[in-house]
Amino acid sequence: MSKPAMTMKTSISYPESICLASETKAIRIHWSTIRNALNDARRRGCDGVPTFNEKKKDEEWGPDDDDDDDDDLMLLKRRVLVNLSRSLLLYGAPCHRIEQSLEQAAHVLGLEATFFFIPGIMMICFGDMQPRTLLVRCPQGFDMGKLAKVTGIANAICHKKLPLQECIDKLEDIAQASPTWGPLAILMAHTVSSLLTTPVMFNGSWMDTAVSGGLGLMVGTLTLVAGKYASYCNIFEISTAILVAFVAKALNPWICFTGVSLSATATLLPGYILTMSIMELSAKHVITGTIRFIYALIYALFIGYGLEIGTSIYDALDPTSSPTDFDTCSGSMPPWIYVGMFPFVAISMATTLGATLQQWPSMVFCSAVGIGTTLIASKVITNYQIVGTISAFSVGLFGNLYLKVTGDLALVPLSCGIVLLVPGSVGIQGAYFLIRQDDQGTSFAIQMVVASLGIAVGLFTATLLVYPKGKRRYLYLSY
């Protein structure tokens, strides 16, 4: 018995597909499928067979069209973002740059995520196949050495150079590692900073320098104690200022009260916090900038209140003591000594910021650029707001050019340069006079805010000049 002859059904030609029909089923092959297959084969090689490494990369990063139904891969990508946000917060990245960096990383990972930051907390809202909102709570600190490593990992994520699990492992290893500098190094940094800030910044004498060094050692010790005992943190600033003011008042006949008291509390001054708040407000981060601005003002009142209480306690014990005022110190050191002392001031500040030995040269040079510009500009321009803006512009220009030439993190040299420019001492004087109901208090407070505005304008102008369109291929962490 002969088999019936197979009949082929005629098919209509489709503009976007090829239709093959038989007695049992019809197969439609879209031109887009063929085009994607050819492109994939061309990308992988002439034979169109993916290698083992390419398979592994595709499995870990997922397809390029962001349609990823693998729950494990989705959770892995979210863990990368959570760990990255925690690391950036913990090691000192500027808040107005963190959200931008995380949005760039989320885009590379193929995640729909929205980020919202308030001091101490990052809110991450995922809006993909599995919506979820996460709150990442992390205190802000400074560790430039670890921040540089985190930035390197983040750039590797943006370029898909590391598997996701390896990125998570590296970030966790950095978090579990010891700080860049231990307690002894931090204690020495506080001592050297107070010791040398007196002659370099306040024109103090040899006696002022020695007393400031001893008080700096005390402040460093109390800082370490506050880090171990949470209950003491609530009164750390006030108690430190009281002790410093009491000792400085007792030695007032032989030392300069202004230079000694402000140098001993140099690492506690709120000028950096205030400058960051002004920059956040300028970057339209209204909530974060306002919170940080109010905190900086209250912080200045804390230290000013402590200085007033310390001097009042000594006045009560010694009614014959001379009145205390923030006068200009008149030191007797030769000017060439300041040149030799300044690098050590910058190094001590860099150590408190957690910078590594390799990062010291750039931080010292950036600080020298800022202070040198201030000294030169002040000889020509008498308006201190304009001088501060020019100095901040020079520091910002150096940091951005440093990034463009070396590829290293611009935030590293900028952090030290800005710390030495911020007007924290002016704010403390204003708070001190306000508490004493002196008319000078209001003028000092206004000077602190205006000086911070000038620094913010200078930094933003330098960034606009070097990177007018921003950094698209790398995470840009700067001011």
C-alpha cells in the first residue's frame, strides 16, 4: 500500500519573518532572531561557540536586555549595591556624589533602583520584578585608603571586569579588615596636628606649641575612649572643650589662649561639616544639606559652650585671673620654620583621614597649593571671601587634574586640602562670643557661613572646568 504523497501548504510571505509550514506544525523564524544570532556568533568568534569564561560571565551578569528571571542573580546584584552603598558611606565619600555613583552602578547591573540619602541612612528602592525597599544604616567616617579600594571595585563593576560574587567578597574583606591606621597612629596624629597647627596657622610661640601638643595628646586619648564607650560619645565634644579651655585659661599669662585652644581642638572643628552642607545645598540635596547645616551650627555651639564653661570654672577658682579673649597670637618663630612644619601638619591630617603612605604626597602637595594660594592672594586681595574662593578653586583644580593624569581618586588629595581651608576656627570663635553675649558672635558666625559658600563655589567651578560633562565611564567621587 503506497503512502499518501506529502503536500506542502503554501505560505504567505511576511515582511518581518519567514514562515515554514508542514502537515503537523508551522515554524516562524523572525529576522530579529536571525540577526541576534549572527551578531552573537560574530561577537564570540568565527565558529559561534562561546568559551567557558564567556559562559561564566553571561551566567553571572545576566542577559543584556535586562529581562532576568533568575531570582538568585537578582539577589546577587542587590547585594552588590547594598554593600557598595554601605562602603561609600562608611569611608567618607561625599553624600551628594554617592547617589549619582549608585545610580550608575545600578544601570550597569540592569536594576531599576532609586536612592535617597539622609545622614547615616541610605534608602534603596528596587522597582524591578521583585519590588523591595531597603534601609542601609551606617555611620559616616573617614578612611581614604579603604575608599580608594572600594572605588576600584566599583569601577570594575561598571566595566564588568569582576564577577558579582567576587565583588561582594572583596567589599566584605575590606569591611572586615582593620582600619588603615591603628589607635597609636591616630593618637600621634592628634598630637602632631595640635603641636604644629599652633605656629603654622595661628603664629604661636614655642611655649604655645608645647602646650598645644600636650593638649592634643589629651584630645586624642579622649577620642579613642569615645570610640569604645558609646555613653561617653554624648558629652565628648563638650567635655573635651572644657578641659582644653580650663588648662589654657590656667596658663593664659604665658601662652596665647586663641592659638592653644583652637589648635588643641583642630580635629573637632565643624568647618568641614559646614562646607559639605553648603555643597549639598548647592547640589539641590535640600534635606541632607539642611540637616548637616543645622548640625554644624549646633556642633560649633557645643565646642563654644565647652570653652566658655572651662574658662568660667577657672575664673571661679581664681577670681584674680585676667580676662580671656580671642586675640591674635604674636609668635617669635622665624618664617622659614613654617615651611618645614607645614608638610607634617598635612601628614597628620592625612593620617586622621585614614590615608595610606602612597596617598601622602598628593595630599601634602594639594594642601600646599591651597595654603600657598591663600598667602599669595591675601597680599593682593583684602576680601577674605574672594581669597577663600580662589584657594578652593586652586585645590579643586589640582584634585581634578590629578584624577585626569593619574586615574587615582580625586577625593584623596582634595580631602586634606579642604580640611586646612575650612573656617572651623571662625565658627568656634563666633559660638564662644555668642554664648558670652558679645556682639562679635553674630559677625563670626556669618563669616563662617560666607567662607564656606566661597569654598563651595570654588570647588564646583574647578569641577565644571575640568569635567564639564562629568565622568561617564568611571565613578566620579569628588566635591
